[in-house]
Amino acid sequence: MSEQQKAQSNFRTRVITALLLIPISIFGMYIGGVIWLVMMSIIGIIGILEFFALAKGRDVQGSAIIGVPAVLLILIGFHIKSNPLIFGTLLVCTIAAFILETTRHPNNLRQSVLQTGSTLLGVSYLGFPLGFLIAISQWENSFAWLLIIFILTWGCDTFAYFGGRKWGKHKLAPRLSPKKTVEGAIVGSIGGFIPALLILLVADEFSISAMIMLAIAPAVAILGDLFESGLKRFFGVKDSHVAGLNVIPGHGGVLDRIDSLLAVALFCYLWIVLLV
């Protein structure tokens, strides 16, 4: 199979996968409650396993034994609106990870500290953005806000892909992600902003502050994507999926699909709570 045929086959797989996952995601946003918690938990479990797998065999690999239950407890904490559970989990996670790693490496304090930090980073990187999506699902007009966040991400990613293929000439960050272009980023930013603005207007949530948030969010999505690309490049891996858990055909891994979403969810939640 030629490179062009492989690219076309991969593109078809990506489109089919998107057509299946987007309605499921929208259904989860609309229903909310336990259904949304379960969906975020599945993403969180696979995502943190992929995050730790990036550093497999290295001194900075985090602990899935500690990280997976910690992410689940944080998400449950957001679901039941329990700050003590959320921050208590972080504290226990840090202590438990350090005890575990010092037991494994009694003569290597540096490695124990690095692996404890990596565990805490993975739990925070997945737990809080996904937890914020759970928190937003409990707001008034929650479906509109969730849809705005996802549309910002999906629109930016999709239009950046096509804009880059059509007009891309200038590399955006060649060391981190050689295929991303400035032109693709511009088209992606417009493609994320306009449909999100339409939803904002239809939902009667328009304000100058919210519009500014929509204008900034596509850049945040791109930075989130570049951050995960930087992690993969640093650890020398092509994609983030774990063997046997490649649940999104044509997309590499869960982290590859939600890296932008994590950044946008974090940004939009804090912006809405503090400024809208």
C-alpha cells in the first residue's frame, strides 16, 4: 500500500470514528449525571494509563496503582461536590506514591521523588479538567456550556487539519509537531470560534467576557495539543495508546484525542467561574 493510500485509509478511519463518537459524546452531555461521570471515568482511566506509559521503563514513570484510583476518586468528588474528597485524594495520593516508590527504590531518593511527582502530575493532568467537565454538567444551561467547550476543541482540531492540508506552508512548532502549520492554526481558530459563538448566542449566554473566552480558547486548544506532542517527543514515542487499549481507531490514543480538550476545559471552567 502506497503512502497516499495509507493516508486515505487512515483518514476514512478517523472520519468513521468521529461520526460514531460525536453523537455518543453529545448524548452524554445532554443526559449528564451518572452517565457523564462514567464516561469521564473511562476516559480518565485510559488517559492516565497512557500518560504513565509514555515514560515506561524510565525513572519518571508514575504509578498506575496509585494514579488510577486517585483519578476516579477525584472525579467522584466533583460529581458529589465534595472538595474534601478531591483535595484529600491529592494529599493521600502524594503520600502513598512516595511510600510506594521509596519502598521500591530504598537507595534512590531522586527516583522516588521523580516518580511521585509524575504520579501527581498525571492525576492532576487528567483528574481536574475532566472533573471540571463534570462540575459544568451540574450548572444551569450545562448542555450549552459543555457543547461550547467541545465545539471549540472539535472545530479547532478539524479546521486546523483541513486548513493545514490546503494552505499550510509555515511550520508552527516543527520541533514539537512537524505537521502543524501557522495557516492551519489560523483556520482552526476561526473554525472553533464561529460555531461556539453561535451556540453562545442561541443559548442566550452571550457576554463580552464570554466572547473573549471563545476568542482565546482555540489558542489554548493548540497549546494543549503541542504540550502532549512535546511529551511524546521527549519520551520518544509515536503515539500515546497502550497496547490492547487502542479504543479510538485512527487516532493513536485517548490522550491524542483529548489533549486539546483537557486544556480548553481547564481554561474555560476557570474563566467562566472567575470572569463570566
